[in-house]
Amino acid sequence: MNIRRVSTPGARLWDNGGADDGTGGGLVTIERGAKVGFLGLGAMGLPMAANLVEAGFDVTGFDVLPERVAELRAQGGRGAISAAEAARGARVVAAIPFDAEQIRQSMLGEGGALETLAPGSLVILMATVGPRALRELAAEIVARGYRVVDAPVTGGAAGAKAGTLTVIAAGADEDLDLAQPVLRPMAGQIFRVGSEPGQGQMIKLVNQLLVGTHLAAAAEAMALAQAAGADLRQVYDLLITGQARSQILVSKIPPLLDSGFTTGASMRIFTAKDLPLVLDAGREFGVTMMTATAALQTMELGTAAGFEDATDADLIRLLADGNAAEALQTAADGDSEGVAG
């Protein structure tokens, strides 16, 4: 797996260097103004689609929540009532729903994008779904006559809004070349990490392993400092000057301190999807994942304590007041009862 970095400086370039169309015919270039179907307009997808609109692409978006489609319209894009409508006439479809099942439904299901997308068009899969699921999805899409690029992203909602995401891309060189002009308006950096769909997912999971464990460790650190009666602002200022500094500390802790740990960000993406996918990858490759396992168990304390959608603020409060141990024991007792039953 060779990783190549493609920087995306301020100037927006649209020529893909002339990727072959795969038929032995002319050269294909996705130009400014080309139609793009965009599936999934959540906290990440909506600003990503809006950046494509700002860059001059003709973007038609679809989401199962109509209010998100309306927001894209308000930012200059078009809206669709189905994935098939969003893909009609498009040169490219980009998809970033929550998980693999949502990708399958939006691409291959009834009313899915492939009902209307012209054969030979490019499909860019940008959600984090894990290498195995991505390989399976890509194989089905390719079998129907389409190109596929695996391109999960990292950088959070702030990076999505700023157009500074890191794109972790994998696929055939000609498909990556073709995708480049569409990825650039959303990205600060694009890394080409492999020639096969699924390899991008693997590197994204390496990233999420670190993000998840850093977040769990930061929550424990803040809880310990709070329980000890320390000045949390001073502790934070100290931590970011030394080797404990991390992007998670810098991006997550200040808003938590501002709210007094009353409001925070949902941890659902880690507990319901990303960290379980990391553990699945560890099993697939025979790697022991002790730290990732501990991070997932830590984040699941909120659910064990009865929170419907636990946040990082909830987790810190649980850890600091000692209720985490009780919640963990309750969860363990419940699991034992389930096995015995």
C-alpha cells in the first residue's frame, strides 16, 4: 500500500490530467459546472455539498430528512426527493450517509442512484463503513458498469465547513484522477493510499482508532482533574503546551469547559460504528486491540447509565462523580443475565 500525498493549495484546479474514459475513446475531464449528485446531507455532507456549489458545480442533493435538502437549496444547490432523482444526469455521485446499509439503499436499493446514473459514471463513497463492507459495495457497483473511488474523510464538521478535510482516497489511478476535481473543493489535503477500494477505509480506521482513544483519554483526564479540585482552565492550558497536546484536546475540551460540562458532542459515531469497525479490522488482521477496546467500553458508559445519546460531557460527569463504575457493573450484570437466559 503506497501512500501519495496530493496537496490542494488555494487555487482550484479542474483538469484531471485527462483520465481515460475506460473505453479506449476520448479523454474525460470533470469541469466546473458539471452536475454532481450528493447523497447524505448531515453535519459533514451538507457543508461538503455546499463547498461544491461554491466551487461552481451543479449539485443536486438528497437526504432522508427534507429540512437538510431545503438547507442545501438555501445555499445555492438543488434538492431531490430521492437518490435516483439526485443522480439523474450527473457525471459524479458522492455519498456520505451514516453507514454501509444506508449506502446500499441509496445506491442499489429502490429509488437508488444507480436507477438513473449513466453507466461509466463515477461513484465516490465517502462514509466510514469499514474495508470489508466497502469492498462488497464497490464490487456490486462496478459490476453494474460504474467507476468507484473509496474516499473517507477526516477533519470533522469544522473541516467540512472550511473545505479543509483530509481525504483518504483509494482506487484505480484513472478513477482517482477523475475524482480529483470533485474532491479538491472539499479538501485541504488528499492522500492516495491504494489502488483498490477498501484501502482508504483501512487507513481511516487507523485514524479513528487514535481519535477514539484520544477522546476517551481526554475525558478521563478532565474527570480526574475536576475530581481533584484543579483549575480546569489552567490544566487545559498546561496540557496543550507539552507532549499531552492532541488535536482532540484542542478541538473538544474548550467548548466543554465553556459549558461547564453541561453540553457536548454525541459519541454515537464511535460507539455505534467507528470503534466497532476498528475492532473488526483488528480481528481481520490478527491485531490485538486492547486500547481501542478500552476506549469503546469507556464511551459506552453513557449508554449503560441510561443516556439515550450520550455526549462527551455526559461521559466526563459520569467519570468524575464515580457513577461510571456503577453503570459499568449494571451493564455487566445485564449482559450476564442475557447470556444465562
